Amino acid sequence: MYYRRAGRIPPKRHSRFRAPDGALYHEELQGEEGFSGNQSFLYHRRIPTAISAARTLPRAGPELVRNDPLLPRHLRTQDLAPRGDAVHDRFTLAGNAELTLCFAAATETGPLYRNAVGDELVFVASGTAVLESPFGALPVHAGDYVVIPCSTTHRWAVGDGPLRLLIVEAAGGGHVRVPRRYLSPTGQILDGSPYNERDVRAPEGPPDGGDARDGPVDVVVRTRDATTLYTYDNHPFDVVGWDGCNYPWALDIREFAPSTGALHLPPPTYLTFEGPGFVVCSFVPRLFDYHPDAVKVPFNHSNVDSDEVLFYWAGDFMSRTGSGIGQGSVSLHPAGFIHGPQPGSAERSLDAVRTEETAVMIDTFAPLRLGAEVGRIEDDQYAWSWSRLDPARGSGPESPEPTTQTLR
Ligand SMILES: [Fe+2]
């Protein structure tokens, strides 16, 4: 993100900066890509590296299974009962080598947590929370995207619960970014982009809480091969000031202001984030296409290079009428499957002026596997909905029932 500063920092990096008692503050650089990417500089009251214990936690890696037979899927996150916290109690929806997509319905404030594998992009589906980090407190609410840079120690402090979170854990290297095409050569968000710096919220820092931020304190650290519980001598939030371009930030999806057109515009119009191996788009309330002959719902399409996940957050979803999709649903339309609106919705769309839907789309560039437990929340009739709703198909005894069979 763009440059910010909070609290007290010295005029020069790597220079003498003393507390009122004369002790040197402890400078920490948190940066990306080996000192060659975005960086922030934080100033701790106490040494941030001192640990007194480390133990391995049971690996909570996602268990994934093949999407076999290859089918479009409808997963109902609205059926996940609230439980636990936003770190230990994640339900895996899907994943591949580059990301894991999961969901949490947290009722409790979580542990101090640091994901050192990759950035996390979180969409807050319901509830309120404060994302606490060494950069300060970032209050978040339903409708917010939250970008948490890799290796940022943080804690989800639940406010109004349950806190329902759609979480993208990036694992393919690289980071979650503002799309390149929205940026000037030196990184300013260009006019005409669907959001800009004014829409971005950053932590209200610095977080230093005096003695309340003293240690020892446990931190869960997730790396590629292990999850480790460290006991730190000093609290990681004992920061008196920071500056830089690497920090957690939030964007309310309602601030996303897309272009509209005479005829249907494709999903890249709604591009919101670029990540390693995936992109994220925001479908928000907007005017429909204004050509007098416009068909307002999407055309059938087959994307050979991506799997498409949609999280249906708010409003009504006209293109999915009759399919069982509702608020909280996740659809997965895999590469190799031609998908489009349910029968009848194109005709119904013709006189519509605007849409009130809000949905988050995650397109992955490699095929997704399914979370091993998704059968608990899957609507197993979704794959047949285009056929079932087709008035040309009829419903007589000659109509075959849908079958699922794996060919060996
Ligand atoms: Fe699609």
C-alpha cells in the first residue's frame, strides 16, 4: 500500500532513537521480497526477538480431495455453526498449491497469530472485530476486505459475533496487491480506478499500551511445514511508532465503484485484487447495461484457465434464481465445465434497471481441490439445476434422474 506513518519515529532510519528513560528503542524492519519489496519500520520498547519456549502444534494443514466427478459445486457456509476462533477453527472449502480458501464463524477472540506462508485476504461476511497488530487497531465490519501481509503478527478480537470470515490464504509466493493496471508507474492508484487510497483504511496506531503490552506472551506462527507456538518475552504490540508501505489494510466492498456499460461487461471490469495464482473481483449494486437490446445477466462461459468461486454476500442473485443459491452460498464452477445463468433468468433480466447483488469472486489459475469435509455443507442437487429448471426439458417419466458416477 501507500506510505503511512503513525506515532513517534526518528528522523532517520537506523539512527539513535531513545525512550524517555534513555534506553534505545528496538527497530524492526518488516518487509517483502528480501529487502526489495514494500517495507515498514517499527520501533519497539523492548527487544522483539527474545523467545523463551517453542513447541510444535498439531499441523492444521488443509485436507483436500479431487473434484471427482468434475462438477459445479454449491457449498452453504450459512450452514456452518459458529464455533471457536478465526485461526484454529477454519473450515476448508477448497484449495490448490497456491491458495487455500476457508471459512470461519468465530465466536471467540483468537490467539496472536502470524502466517509466514503468505498474505491473507479476508472478507468479513458478518459481525465486527478489531484486527490488532503491531501497527495498531483496525476496526472492521461486515462488507470489509482485509489484507494482512505475510508475517504480520495479529489477533482477531471479536466484537459483535459471530464473526463470519471468508479467508484466502495465499501460498504461492508473491502478495495480494492492488491490480497493476490501476497503478501509476510509481504506485499511485490512477483516477478512473474503481477504488483509490481514500477508500483504504489502515490501523489506528501505534498500539503501544504500556505495561498492558508486556510479556511473556504466546504467538502461533505458521510456516510451510509446521505450526509453532512461540513464547515471546515481550509483547509484539509494544510499538511506539512506525512508517512504511507494508501494513494491514481494509476496503469496504461498498466503496468499490465499478464502470458500467451499454452491453454486458466481463468480470475483469470488477477486478479488485491480484494475488499469487488468483484474482478477486467484486460484484456490487450497480446500474445494468443500458443498450435497448441488452441482456443483463452473464452469457454462458467456459474459462479454460481458471476455476471460479463466487461467495454470495448480500442482495438477490437474479442469475441464480431457482438454483438454491442464497446469501452465504459459495459456488465453484471448475475449468472444464461450461457455466452460466440458470434457465429463465436471461428473459427475466431484460427490463431490469439495476442489480442489488453483492458477491465476491475468486478466480484461480490452477484447478481447485475440495476441502475433505465439504460434503457436510454441500447442496448436492446444484449440478443439475440448469437441467431441472429448463422448461424445454419437461419433467415426464422419460426424463432421466441425475446420476453421479466416477469412471475408473
Ligand atoms: Fe463465471
